[in-house]
Amino acid sequence: MATELEMLFAPISIGRVKLRNRIVMPALTTGYAFGEVTDQLKHYFAARAKGGVGLIVVGIAAIEKGTEYVISASDDSYIPGLRELVGTIHAYGAKTALQLWHPGRYELVEITGREPVSASDVPPPIFSRRKPRALTVQEIKGIEEEFAQAAGRAKEAGFDAVEFIASAGYLISQFLSPLTNRRGDEYGGTLENRMRFLLEIVERTREVVGKDFPLMCRISGDELIPGGNTLAEMKVVARTLADVGISAINVTAGWHESRVPMITMEVPRGGYVHLAQGIKEAVRGKEVRVIASNRINDPMLADRILREGKADMVSMGRALVADPELPKKAKEGRLDEIVTCVACCQGCFDNLFEGRPLTCMVNPVVGREGEVKIEPAVHKKKILVVGGGPAGMKAAQMAALRGHEVILCEEDGELGGQLNLASVPPGREELLTVVRELSFQLEKAGVDVRLRARVDPSFVDEIAPDAVIIATGSVPIVPNIQGIDLPNVLQAWEVLGGKKVGERVVIVGGGGVGCYTAHHLGSQGKRVWLLEMLEKIARDVGITTRWVLRDSLRREGVEIHTSTRVEEISEEGVRAIRDGDEKFFEADSVVLAVGSKPNRGLSEALRGRVGELYEVGDCVEPRKALQAIHEGWEIGVKI
């Protein structure tokens, strides 16, 4: 073990349950199970348990019938499947808890067809947006019983603990918060009354599971909504939970509807640890463990949090999605081999919020743990990979790991392709981590990397490969606009690559590239106009980060004009039309961001000249890094 990680790997107990280390995998919906536990879910968790995590919290798990769009503990019929899942996790030395959940007003009405319920009839600004019905006292008691009975099933299935989710804006949160709890009875008004629902759940659950079974609670240390609970109120909640026998409090931040970044790469690593630190100070001297959460993706950071006394344990959720073996690698001192979660959200929250199962940009195996087996190549080949962006890098790495002789040629002087440009805007620097780690993996796999190497058919003839993988990416589209060839006109890629612009800039195109370029220039104090033909900007940016980007543009004073068509560019600026009205934007520089097209010239030139020819990434169709890396991986493991 690396000596500097001794705290991270020191054993610890939650109640009577002894854990081998202080790394927690918090509950994260996967989309792999609907009610019943599936083999896919078991394989997914088995990989993380085998990788060395101390505690896995499985969830969210439904406590009542009708919400089986997640795994369920709402009926005894689910116990056998849950027991199999527990056995799978225990087989590799990890402990596990089941997170119990009720959506309240966040219920996905389009799936359940039911009327949502809550503490009060305050509609949510997200999800269904339907006004919920305020629960009666009798109904409240019924839900408390459902939580308790679900906990009893979890115990019967062999779980080591249960966790109540009182965060993210779900039902328990809705009772705790003055924003959503406007009741006038014993369950509303004062904080003491607003806590009553949660405390009665704990009390009734304790009666069902016994005094020694550990109970945990996940709370929002700050709701991050104006008028909502802050750390001051949540300290009171935490102390009360400790007094009634909660064994561990997992501290996260915000609700789903909070308009503050919580999980994106704009949040600094460990950006919300101060909330856990505040809760730990509030419960000092009490028998309760405090777990820090959000953007803890580095074992060194995790250990430092513990050594500085800010928490007793650390949640490393998406970090363990990205690399199930993170604990094992860290304990063995192989830190440079860890595949880091960069909080891109492309495969996790973007997928889940859009109804697709969990995957991961940097780990294509996620969700396929039981079906994927990387085998040595039966016939070793000489493979030429053309293009050193994420698709080409991943293809080269996987092919080399399987025993092929791999040469990767990149025309530029550095690897990474468009990830290097995407990392330029403020808050996007984490993307360079992907480039750095892929570069290391290429070196470790023995790939012959050749920079500033231009590939043409004669070069391919000289190399004489058995197979060629084309990963030449895309090129910017040049629109047919009068004045497009003027010297004050640049492509967004050029600007992100370091080319200078004037103080007044018009950006033509409001997709992701245009918006991030505007963000980059706006952060430098430039005056920026963003012109987009469609009705909305950033349509190709993931749902999890789109609103963050839009808020950044507003803060920086970027002037956004949608439904606007550019007619002419001149040395003085841009003439455009919106709803039949003409407008002129004075500008020193005009930046084009109207999209890109596949760079397929080499593919066409080589077709029929080589035995095996494959295309991956943007040279097939411009998309996101997730698709590029996954396609590169697929070819690398199959060729």
C-alpha cells in the first residue's frame, strides 16, 4: 500500500458492520433493473466489489408498488433476487446497503400513470411538473410503514445496512424543506415538525429490523435553492439523526432542480467536502460516521479529506463507474493506471435523465461486465491506426493489449484531437485528463506512436499493414455566405487552438462548439454575439451540462440571438435576418461554428487497397467523445 493512503485503507465500522476500507460506492441508478434484480446488475456490482471498494450502497430501491422503474424492495417476492445480489457482492469481500426511496413529487408520471404525492401541493420545476397531492396523516403513516417493511426485506436478503435517501429532492427531502413543506399540522412549520416524517421512519424501521442493524441516511448538506435548507438547518437534522441511532450520514449537495452545478466538471474536485466537514463538526462526539460526497475522483484527494478530519469515509461513485479497480490499483500503488472520471456526464447522468441505461465515456465496459471478455488475438496482425484523437487512441490501445503490432500515426504534434480544444473553455480542463491517461495507456500497451506523421496511400503501401483503422475525425464546415473568405473570419477550432480575435466577436452557430467558444471568449472579457438559426442554443450539449453552459453565457454577458440567419459577412461585421427584420452586428472578428463533416478522404483513397479497413469516430459521423471512444474500443477488441 502507498503509505500516503493509509487512512483511506484503514478499516472502519458502521455500527456493527466492519468495512475493509473507507471507500463507499454511493447509490447511483443504473437502468439495469426494473423491479427485479438482473444478471446485468449483479455483474456490474461484482466488478466493483472485486475491485476492492469497502461499502456498496445499492439503489435507489422502491419501497412501494408502482414505482418499479428502479429495483424494488416493495414486496417479499423481490427478496430472492436481492439475496442473490448481496451474495455476489459479499463474495468479493465488500459490504452492502440498500438505499430506500420514495419519489414524492418527482414521480415519473408518464411511466406510473399515478397522481404524484408530497408533503404539500407544490409542483416541481422538473420531471413531470405535475402538481402533487398533499398526503394525509394516515397516508404518511402508511409510507412510514412501507419504508420499515422494505428495510426488513433488505435485512432478510442479507444486506448489511439500509440507507434512507433524504437528499436530491425526493419525498423525505420534500418534508424537510420549507420550500415544499407548507403543512400546518404536526408534520410542517418548524424544522422540528418537518423532521418528524424522517424520524418516524427511523423509529418504525428500528422496531422492524432490531436495535443492532445499521441505519444510514443520505442528506443534502445544503439544498442550494434560495429559501431552502442550508448547512445550518442540516446540522440540526444530522445531530438529531445521530441522537436517534443513525450509524452513518452520507452528505451530498443540492436537489435535482438546484440551479448550481453539483456533479459536472465545472465543480472542482471535492468541491462540496465542506458540507461533510460542517456535518462532522455538528455531530462531534456522537456515534455516527460522516461520509463526504461529490466529485471525489482521486485516491490522494480522498485520503487527504480523511487525514484532515473532514469526514470519516468518502463516496467515490462515478469514480468507481469509470474504474471498478480504483481501490485495488490505489492500494497497490498503481495510481498512474487508474482511469479517472472527469465528470463529463455523457454516459451517466445524461443517459439516465434521458431514459437510457448507465454507461461511461472512459469505460466502455460499463453495463457489459458479464458479456465482455477481452481475449488475446488468435492471429497477430500489423495494424496501422491513422488519427490520434480519442477514437484512434482507444482502438490502438485495445488492439495492442490483445497482442497485435500497432502503429498509430498522428498528423499533429500531440495526441488528443478535439479533446484538446474542448478542454480550453473554463471548467473543461478535466478533459485533458482523458488525453493524458489514454497516452499513458498507449505507452504501457507498447503502441508505436508517431507524431507529425502524415499518412497517404504510398505511406500505407510502405508500412504494409494487415489492417488499417481510420480515425481521422472531422473538419469544420464552411458555409456558403458572402464574405466567408475575409481575413477577419476564423473557425471556432482555430480560436480554441489559440488564434487571437478582436474585442468584438460574432460567433455564427449556437451548437456546443459555438457556445463553448463564446464561453471561452466571454470569460476573457470579449464582447460576444452568438447567432443561431434554430430556436434554441446548445441542443447537442448533454442535458446535465446544457443549463450550466447557458448560465455561464448569461453571466458573461454573451448576447444570444436565436432564429437568426446570417446573410453577409464584411470587414465591419455581420448582417443577419430574424423574423424578416435585418440587423447588423459590428464586429472585429467573426467566428464560424456551424458544424463539422467527416474527414473521409483517406478512407476513400484506401478502399480496395488494404485487406481490412475500418473507420471509427468522427470520420464516420461527428458525435461526442463517448461514441468515439466506444467505437475505438469495439474495433480494438474485435479486430
